[in-house]
Amino acid sequence: MSNNYDVLIIGSGPGGYVTAIRSAQLGLKTAIIEREHLGGICLNWGCIPTKALLRSAEIMDHANHAKSYGLTLEGKMTADVKDVVARSRGVSARLNGGVGFLMKKNKIDVIWGEAKLSKPGEVVVGASTKPAVQPQNPVPKGVKGEGTYTAKHIIVATGARPRALPGIEPDGKLIWTYFEAMKPDFMPKSLVVMGSGAIGIEFASFYRSMGVDVTVVEVMSQVMPVEDAEISAIARKALEKRGLKILTEAKVAKVEKGANSITAHVETKDGKVQQITADRLISAVGVVGNIENLGLEALGVKTDRGCIVIDGYGKTNVPGLYAIGDVAGPPMLAHKAEHEGVICIEKIAGLPGVHPMDKGKIPGCTYCNPQVASVGLTEAKAKEQGRDIRVGRFSFGANGKAIALGEDNGLIKTIFDKKTGELIGAHMVGAEVTELIQGFVVAMNLETTEEDLMHTIFPHPTLSEMMKESVLDAYGRALNA
Ligand SMILES: Cc1cc2nc3c(=O)[nH]c(=O)nc-3n(C[C@H](O)[C@H](O)[C@H](O)COP(=O)(O)OP(=O)(O)OC[C@H]3O[C@@H](n4cnc5c(N)ncnc54)[C@H](O)[C@@H]3O)c2cc1C
């Protein structure tokens, strides 16, 4: 078997494996190199297993409110942490196996091991420094292994790992990252979650649903700091109503470790220090790109703040070398990684009309209870840019389907450019908004105006009707408010 390819991809996360499939579809001889787990962080430790955990949490939350639906649950609903985790790991394992199947189906060679760029167009694959993490799916049989491989085009898709704050480094025992938080072997009684981005808030929400006493500490003035302030405030109130404790403009300055607990020294804005003792601390202060030990320095590849610098098509400053996904910078999201990869490979293949990545139209979703979803500019960002805007709002409390579901807390907010009528931002909090947001993503991608949206018929009764009402409200025409 030849070790020479048209395209070599390092890393099989959603960025890498999707790019490999598109590459094979375009007739390019393709191989993917992976050291740890097919499907990357997303399938094994990120998007998918968290959603499986959060599904257990959602069922728990519904059961706790069974009475309000006229239903009686005999006894108390309890969670068996082993079974909850086993289900989540099983979901990951199934999808991880699915990526192996897709590689085979598309005749993509899988090379198992740790890749390093040795010179332009060449990669040396050595033994992996990481253990295979899915015991159900050991290293696939019949794959290639250690050796030297060459390709006209090499795409780095090595992803990211948890960021550690100096002095508060995760130890896997008392201070967890998402790895430990994803598969606890016991249910802690209390937790401090440091950081309230999507990862921190999703774990905070999950553990709270499981009855854990959770305190979230966030250095910024709002939870989920990238979200619209109004949406974030509604989410915060709802999370607090569920019993989450939230401290904003507060920072974990120091963590003292006990035998089986931690004490976090939390500094608040007024300079006061509060000590919070809990069973465990989850460090969720972001991720950093996997750029080390790849041979990037020797090739002179430009990096910036832990990520590889690329243009809108994934090209680095070194000819024939590309980067996509988390390693190529924020937003660090699976769908961004996939899309960036598809753009990159289609450009390599010389397809006409390939558009560069437009980061302004990447949706973001947080699957806490209540869910949060957004695309485009927040109200504050639009104002900062000096845009003249119109803002529409519609509350879940005025929507028939939301009331029927027993989910009447939430808001859909739309932001339009006053001059052109273009939809420039949409922000949501409430049930199922992570599914609803895509309607506005399509609208924004088609450069839709308020008029197009007003002329669109939304089915009744649905939560999606609130999207139209929010648009109507921006123009003083809401019907049900
Ligand atoms: C807890 C959590 C929840 C998340 N939830 C969501 C969500 O709901 N939605 C969303 O969009 N995003 C979510 N994310 C982010 C998402 O997981 C990442 O954005 C996505 O996985 C990035 O894909 P990638 O292909 O760039 O890299 P990764 O998925 O990180 O894959 C990179 C792969 O490269 C391999 N690799 C690295 N170095 C080498 C090497 N030298 N040789 C060989 N192989 C190598 C790694 O083993 C890995 O498999 C979540 C992340 C976490 C941690």
C-alpha cells in the first residue's frame, strides 16, 4: 500500500472526519491520522455525551414536575450515576463506531498514531502518547500505523484541550475538567463550577438536576458572557429558580485542597473574599488549541494565542498546509469545524464559487435548562458598531404551544438593521430553542429582511410561531402580545 496521498488529515474530530469524507467524495486519495478516538472530542467527550447526560437531567426535571401535568409518580425519582454515565458512554461509543464505518465506506485510510510534520508535504506517525479511550472500540483492525506519509495537501485538525489556570490546575481528583465531569464515579453533594461559558453552564445545569448543590463563579458580569445580556439575565433567573447559586464579577483566586473536598476562595467585585467548600471543583475556563509537538515551529507556521493562523479557506502561511476546527481558533464549535473543513477541501479541489468562512453567521447553542441559542450580533454589539437597529421580542408566556408544554418561560429576540431591514441577530432562551435557531440561521444566510419573514407562514401550534411574532414586534405588529 502506498503511503502517498492527495490529502492527509491530522485528527478525526468533526472537523477532520467530515473533511475526509468530502475529500473522498471529490475523488481525492485521502487518509486520516488519529491518536486516540475516532470522532474527536465532540463525539467522545464533548457535544454528544453531554447531551446524553442532559437528556437524563431533562427527564429528571420533568418527573419532578409530574404533578403539574396531572401525573403522579409513586415514590421519588432517583438517579443511578453509574447507569446515567453508562448510557452517555454508550451513545458516544455507538457514534465513535459510526465514524469508523464512514471511513471504510468512503475508502478513507485510517492511520493510527501520533502525527508530526517532518517537512513540507511529509508527516511522521509515531506511537500514540494517549490511551484509546473507548474500550468498546479499541484501535480499529486493518488500519495503518507508525511510518512516514506524504501528501500534496496536509490539513491539521488536532482540536483543543481544557485550559488550566495557574495554581488551579485540574488534578483529575478534586479539580475536574470536562473529562472527569463527564463520567463521575459518584454523585458529589456539592460542586463549584469555575466559568459559565457553554461547557460550565451545561455541567452546572446537569448536576443541579441531579440534586447537587452547585455554585457557579463567573468573572464577567453575566453568565454565558458571549450571549445577549437580556437573554443571559432571563437564563440566570431561571437557573437560580432551579436552585443554582451564581456569582458574577467574581473570581476563584485560590483553591485549597482537603482530603476529599476543596475550598474555593472567591473574590467578588467589592474586594471581599468568600470561602466556598464543596466536594469537587469543575474548571471550565475555556480550551486551548493542540499546537504542540506537531513540528509547526520548524516549518515556520504562524500561530496566535495557542491557535494556528489561517485565512477564510483554512490556508496557513505555509504552502500545502491547512488548519481547521478548534486548532484554528474560535468559535470552538463542532459545526464551525465541519464547515471550515468543507470550505478548505472544496477550495483545495478547485471547486468554483467556494465562499470563505463567515464567522458572523455561526450559531451557538447551550443545552442547559432553559436552553439558550443565538446567531449574529447581540443588541450591545450592534450598538457598539453604530448600527441603527430595530429590536423585536416575544415571550414564551404568550405562545399556545409553550403553555401547553408547560414551558412558558423564555424569550425570542430579533435584531434588524433599521435602514435595510436585514436580520442581523437572533437570540433565544427557553424550551427547544437550540432546534428553533436554525430557522433564523437560514434566514440570515439568505440575507432575509423583515418582509420575507413576515410573509412566511409558520405552522400552528408551534414554538416557531414566536419567531414570526418577534419579527412582527420589531415593527410594532405583534399579533398575540
Ligand atoms: C464538554 C464539551 C461540550 C461541548 N459541546 C458542544 C456542543 O454542544 N456543540 C458544539 O458545536 N461544540 C461543542 N463542544 C466543542 C466541540 O467538541 C469542538 O468544537 C469540536 O470537537 C472541535 O472539533 P475538531 O475536529 O476541531 O477537534 P477535536 O474534536 O478536538 O478532534 C481533534 C482530534 O485530533 C486528534 N489529535 C490531536 N493531535 C493529534 C496528533 N498529533 N496526531 C493524531 N491525532 C491527533 C485528537 O485525538 C482528536 O481526536 C463541546 C466541547 C466540550 C469539551
